[in-house]
Amino acid sequence: MTTRVALLQQPVLSLALFCFVVSIQAASAQEAGSKAIERGELSQDVPRLLSEHHVPSVSIAQIKGGKLVRTGAYGEQSSDRPATSSTLYNIASLTKPISAEVVLRLVSKRAISLDEPMYKSWTDPDIAHDERRKLLTPRIALSHQTGFANWRSETGNVLTFRNDPGQTFGYSGEGYEYLAHFLENKTGHNLGEHARELVFKPARMDATAYTRQPWFETRVAVPADADGRWLKPTFASKPVASDLMYTTAADYARFLLQVMADEGITQAVAAARARVQISLRDRMCQSVPSEVCPDELGMGLGWQVLRFKNKTVLMHTGRDPGVYTFTYLCPTTGSGAVILTNGQNGNKLVIPILRSLEAESEFIDFLVSAMR
């Protein structure tokens, strides 16, 4: 996993804190903008927000009533090109839900099992003599309970158990890469091959790839730092289960529609995907008013799961240097959104855009309260 280790040397916050605090930080500054954007059109207010926060561009897709009803691109994908609906964004950790869906479709085909011990097909050499490796399963990897650090660069470039598998939440890209190695060894096909057949083709995601492709040329959104200075894009030379996928907002929305419809998976697997596998509610709701906190909150299989009475919301965020991405879907109401940016400060656009798109009010209220 040299590609990703080289990319992220800085410490990475846990998913629980990252999604609900850091990813939507500076909410007080956003609130003024959110009121304005509620009254106006995206085409009028998003350019102002981009300028204020030094974010070059944002691409948005909205799902309503179980249909893709709106796409839009604003700003610049690079110094000499405007962003368009065909602009490709590094979606960072939004890669994980797609990789998770590949796993769930293989489970539904009975090619693998959610709870089979992965060591029978794959063991990383770094933990070959640690008996805890026998506890690792696809379910544990998808719900971030492997006990690994986010990246082995945090543990001396050696894969190490920080906790026993299945005992506690710990956001880990390494866990997803471990799962990808298991898939390839168990099935004889790599993650990218499975994704093309099981997800990309059925969803008609023609502008999505794990690795750099010739058709990326002139279409890539160049990342930018917090001051709006351009950075060098990063690409994967082989499929990375947890990061570096490139796609468009519309393509990702097509994926959300398939998830919403439980395409390609059994009823039992769909229920498991939408179920909290490990709760984060106590951790995240300590300073949140009880009436705002979801009834259930935690990590599912590839998604964070929030349940507000009879509504279920699945969400995920992504951040790489100069990149911020966000997505959610509510199968209960048939709504969802994709927000892709090529700016370090892209998180500051999320609440205003969600308000403009009239996302679930309970969901927005919780996001705002959780980061105060």
C-alpha cells in the first residue's frame, strides 16, 4: 500500500470526529451564508461562497424522490478551465462506500461471506505471527473495527494492532486495503475488476475509475490549499479501496440511486448495510441537545448510519490535501446529495448547500449542533 502511505503522512482524525466536527467546522461563519443561500439560487450564491473560502470549484448532484433531479458545476477546475458537469474529482474517502458496495454484492452472490475469517485467504506479512489476525472478517473491516491505525505510517510503517479486532471503532484505511487483498486472493480478481462488473456497469458510471485513465486528460479538478493555491493532483497506479477514486458528481449520484434501491444485494445484506454495526452515539452526543441527537448513530457497512425516528440517513465524507467531498442519502425519503470540491476549505460549503437543497432538517440540525 505504498501509494496511500506516501500521500498521507500527517495524523488523521477518527471518522467520528472528522465527519461531524472537522468536516463542517467554522459553522458560525457559515450560518450567515446559509441564510442567504436559502433565499437565493445556487448559481447566485455558490460563486460567492467559493470566493469567500478560496475554493476553486464545487460540483453538486441532487437526488429527490428517488431520482437525479439536479446537477451543477461552479468555479474553476484548474487555472485555465471552468468546472463543468464532466469535471473529474478525486473523491478521497468517498471511495470507501463504493468499495464496500463491491464487497456486499460479492456477499450477495455468495462469493464471500461477511463473517468469514480472512486469514484463510490473506494475511499481511506484518501480522503473520499475531493470532489476532484470525479474528479479522469483512464485516469488521467495513465497519472500521480492525484495530489497525488509519495508516501503517502511523505505526512505524509496520501494520500493527492497536486494539483487538471487533472491540472498538478506529477509522482505518488499512482495514479497507486489507479487505481488498483478501478479495483478490479469495476470488482471483482485483477490486477494480469486480467494481467494473458489479457497480460501474450496472449503474452506467462511465466517468469513474480507481486508477488514472487516458480519458482523464483535461478533465481533472486540480486541488488547492486553504489559500486557494494550486497543488499537484494525486493518482493511483492500482486500485486503492479507501481513496483516490476519480468521478463526477452525476456518476456518484447514480451510485447512490443503486444503493437506495438495494440493487445487486439481498434483503438481508441491505438490512445489514443500513444497521449500526458499532455505536458512536455516546461519543458524539455528549455536547449535543438530546432532541437533536439521532436515536441511533454509528458505523454501518461502508457508511455512517444516523436514524431519526423513522428516517435513516447514510453519509460519508472525504478529505485529501486540497480536496473535500461529502455525500448523503436518505432511503426513507428518496433524497440525497453529492458535493465534490477541489479546495481544502470545501467543508465550509456543505451546510449552506444542504440547506439550499432542502436536505432533511433533522440531519442538518444535528450536523450544525455537533460541531459547535
